[in-house]
Amino acid sequence: MAAAARGRLGANAKRDVMVRIAISQTAFEAIAKTLPLGSVGYENAVNEKGERLISIERRMLDKLNSYRRAGESYSDVILRLAAEGGK
């Protein structure tokens, strides 16, 4: 395999890595209601703050971070985008 092709595969593999983030129950529900029934996977437990732990692809986390404003949590971003119609 050519070096350039290996580099592209490596970059894609890094973006597709799953990462865990904590979001509020309200943010979780805002996401869940946009997805087909039964398609939402999550950990049943909540953390010490009462937040849900969810796994998302690194590239989705990067996108979520691009929408964040100063002082916003991931939950804040999700709820703002949901209120704006998911732009």
C-alpha cells in the first residue's frame, strides 16, 4: 500500500475512534427523540452529576466542539441546536 494511502487510512481511523462524553438527561432526550426507536445506545448508569455517559465518534465530537460557544457544555450545545432545529 502506498504511503499516502496508509496516511489517509490512519487519519480516518483516528476520526472514527469512539469517545465517551457526559451529557444531561435533557440533552440525551433531545438526541434520542431524533433517532429511530431502538437505535440509541447508552450506558444505563449516570455519573455523580446525574449525567448520561454516551459514546460518539471522535469526528462527531470535533463537530460538536466546533459549535460550542464560550462557557457552553456539550449539553448546552445540544439543547441550543435542538431548539434551533438541528442546523
